[in-house]
Amino acid sequence: MAGPVDWEFAQRVAARIATRNQPVRSYHYATLEPDFERFTAEAEDLVEAETGLRSESGNARARVADRPMWIGANIESFQRLLRPVTDKLEERSSNSRLGGVMGRVGGMEVGVLLGWMSSRVLGQYDLLIIEDENPEDQDIVYYVGPNVMALERKHGFPPEEFRLWLALHEVTHRAQFTGVPWLREHFLGLVGQTLDAVN
């Protein structure tokens, strides 16, 4: 039984949607990783100078992702975030013959959502639930390379200015959640209350 969400099916659906109309990579793609490493570090200093906030979790780690990689990271994040709800629903549906079908439907819904989002999102900082599993894949500032380059080309944005602006946006989120000691726990408490309300 797959449970209330078939996560593997969700990832396959999302990846299929994400690869439609994906921009063709160019030799400029190689500039993304060194640029975002540099601009992410610069953005941390600028955010601290302006707001006084600096992450208590150390320096930010930048990762340039393609769409399938971004989808995979979000599938893992959704699994961690929704585990209290999916565990509860799995217990209730363990004797149901429709459990597998429900898991595929849930996987389809999550997959369509993430597939659509993967073609639009430029960057993301995601620190909700930190667990011991795969710590190297948590507390990361993501930049979706194909989308960044497509938008730069479409609007003629100067790459260095646009990439620094994007790094500032994402690093500011990180500074909020990891530089204000009570904020992350408060936010997770609100999320937990919402999830607990699911019957």
C-alpha cells in the first residue's frame, strides 16, 4: 500500500510536466553555480548590514538545481512536513481496498502542483522541519537554473544584477527563520496546529 500519497508517482508526474517546454541549456549555464555561490555570500552580508539579522545556522549554502532536482527536494520537504497527517491517514485507510487508488490520486495532485510550480519558481529557501535524515540536503538556498536563465533572456535582465537581487530575496527569508530565535518554532507551531486539525 502506497499510503495517502504515492510519493514516487508524484515525482514521476511532476518530472513529466516539468520537462515540457523546458528551455535549452546554453554554455552560459555554467556561470550560474559560481555566481550564486558568490551572490549568496554577498547577500548575507548585505542583509545583515541592513537588518542586523544573521543566521545562527552558519553560512548559507547555495545550490543550483534543474527542475527535476527542485521537485525531488520539495517531495522530501513535503514528506517531512506532512508526515503527521499522512501517518494518521495511513492508519485509517490500512484496511481499505481503495488505499492504493487514494495514494495514486494524492500523488497525482501533488505531482501536478509541483510540476507546474517547477517551471515558474526562480529560487527557494526551505527550512521547515530539520531531521537527522539527509542533513546535507536541508537548510539550502535553491536557485532553479533553467528558469533563471529563461527569465533573464526573456526580459533582457543583466545577469549579475538579477542574480544578486534573487539571492537577496532568498537569503532574507533564511535570515528571518534562522536569525530570529523564536520565529521558526512559532511558525512551525502554527503549521502544526493546522495539520492537527485534519481529521
